[in-house]
Amino acid sequence: MLSRLGLEAHRMFHIKPSVVKYKPMSVKTILENIWKYTNISIDLAFYAYFSKERGLALKILDLDKHVSEYIAQFIMHNSMAFGRTKKGAYAGLLSFYYGSAMDSVSDSVKDIVYTLLVGYTPRLSYDHILLYAEGEVVAKLTADRDFKVIELTDEYPVDVLLVVEGDKYKFSPEPSDKVRKESIVYVRGFKEVVLRLLTDKGIVYKLENVEVPGLDHVIKNLVDIKDCTVLMLDLAHYVLMEFSKELMEEVEDLEMHVDWAHMETINQLNSLSGKVDPDTFLGFITILKELEDIADASASISMIPGLQEELPEEYREIFKHVFESIDEKVKMVVITKPVVLSSLEHYLRKYGGHTLAVKTKDGWIAYPLARDLVLNPGDKLIIAYQEEFTEEVEKLLAHKT
């Protein structure tokens, strides 16, 4: 049911410009925080949208405010580093392009939250999403005892996204942080792991089928679009910090995949006109549009390094200062022989590596490790690994792929 927001809630969507205090931290740390918190906000917003959790939605708005402050810190740091010079002007331009794209992502997350708070959401629950999800999912549980975050994540390979203790809450808590009994904990992980966690904790969940024939395909497509959108944002940041032309091209290809899936899902929805209630129809249209906007913004971020070739040669080195490199390297591999992905992942983890995505002849797979995949010649594999093990990883890939 459509409902009007109160004044205080409405004001949360229109953050008053404020003077952000400079904080002495590295640009790398700032970028990693922007990336991490935005990634969390997308998955939590998607979960809140279908679980109808208004309280969580309001907390996501607070997280969005922190992201905006980090973007401001990023711009401030680059302004101070280069000053009023021609080099500073180019650095400011790069900061503007990145900040503008991330602001678009932020706006889309807020739009998802706003749609939830005013009551325009599908007449479906997250249980319906859970049935059709194949990659990572989000779940909510109540702590049955005191424990440290690392105690939970060591037993179950999940990310703790948010801990709520009474009126206090913390996004992405540290491994050493203590979770008090009765606190609400939001976790994210592969579906199989999350469901095992819920079962072990005695938490009842349901995997619900939809009654309208054909709506299951819409949900499957929506989940794939969400997963690929989050993947695009991750890959765009890898491109930004580890300038890789081949990966930039793969992000562009992934955007085409998302665009096509978006239009295909719209057509599926149109074919269900009159069979699906108006709230569900409009709810799907809304979240599809917001995910599409996030994907477009991610594609824009991945294209920023392309400006390096257009800058005068003497200014090209500013990229590595504006966007400080992280300690991870990213690589795209073309498979030349059959490869069991789980086996390759086992060896990669010895060098701090992990699989980000797979592209087969059938399309992109955002969470390939959630499936029992055998890669075939011609398939593409995107991995990340610790820079210090570059030589070892190169030898491993040459032998295994």
C-alpha cells in the first residue's frame, strides 16, 4: 500500500551539503571503503526491498551518507595533493568522473530504498528470491550467544554485513568485534552456506515457488542482473586501480549482457500483463531500472583509465596517484583445456587468489564457485590474487589452464 513518508524520513533522502573534515588516510583506503560500503549497500537494499524491512532501509540511508563522505574525502585529498596546477586540473577531472559515477550508484540505492518505504514493492518475499538464487544471498539471524565476528566467519565462509544491537549498529564490523547475544546480524554468502548456517542455528526459512506461470523466469533474470551488476562494480574498481585494457573490454561485454537481460526481462513482464498484480509489475520495473543505472555507472568507472591515452604524456602518471593501486592483481585467462574450477580454486587460494567471474559460450556467471563447473577451451576466467605471488600464479595458470 502506498504511504507518504514523514518529514524526518524524507529529509534523509536529501542530504544537506556539509563541510567534510579532512582525515589523514591514504587514497587507497578511501577508495577501498567507497567500494566496500557501496557493494554492501546494493545487496542489503536488494534484500530489504523483498523482505520489506523498513528499519533496515533507513540504516542503508545512513550507510549511503558515509559513502558520500568518503567520496568527498577522495576529492579533497586529490585537490590538496596537486593544488592549482594543470596537473591538479586533470586530477580534479578524474576525481569528478569517479565521484559522479559513484554518486549515481548511491542515488540508485536510495531510489530502491525510497520505493520500499513508500510501499511500491512486489507482492513477493525474499523467500521467493531465495529459491531461484544460485550465487550469494543475504540472511538475517539473531545471535544466540556472545561471539566475535571471526568465530562465525571461521565456521561459515560468510561476510557479516551489519550488526544491530538495540539502537546501535555497525556495517562491516571488524573480525575482532564482539557480537552481543540478541543482536541482529545480517550475513552474505553462497546460498548453500547461508542455508546451512540458518539450519544449524535453528532458524526456519522457506523456499517459496511463485504461483504465476512465467514469473519464475522473471525472478531468475532479476537475480542474474543483480549479481552481474555487483560483479560489474567490482571489476570496474579492479580496472580503475590495476589499469587493464583487456579487463576493461570484458566489463563492456558484461554491460551488454546486463542490457540484454534487462530488455528480455521487460519483455517477459509484458507477456505477464494482467496475470501479475500492479504492485509486483511496478516493483519489478523499478528495481530493474535502478540496477541498470548502477550497471551503467560501473561501466563509466571502468572507462576512466581509457582517458590516460588522451592526456598529454607528461601528465599520464597522475593516474597511479589519483587511483592508488591495491595489493591485488587481476587477470583474465582464456582456457585452453578442460578445467575443474573447484580444483583450480584450491591451488589459487594458496597464493591469496580467488575466482571473480567466468564467461562461457552461454554467457557470464557472476558466482561460478557456487556451481560445479568444468571450464572448456575458449571459456574465460577472471581471477584476483596477491601481487607478491605473481610469478607463482603465472606458473600455475600456465600448467593448469
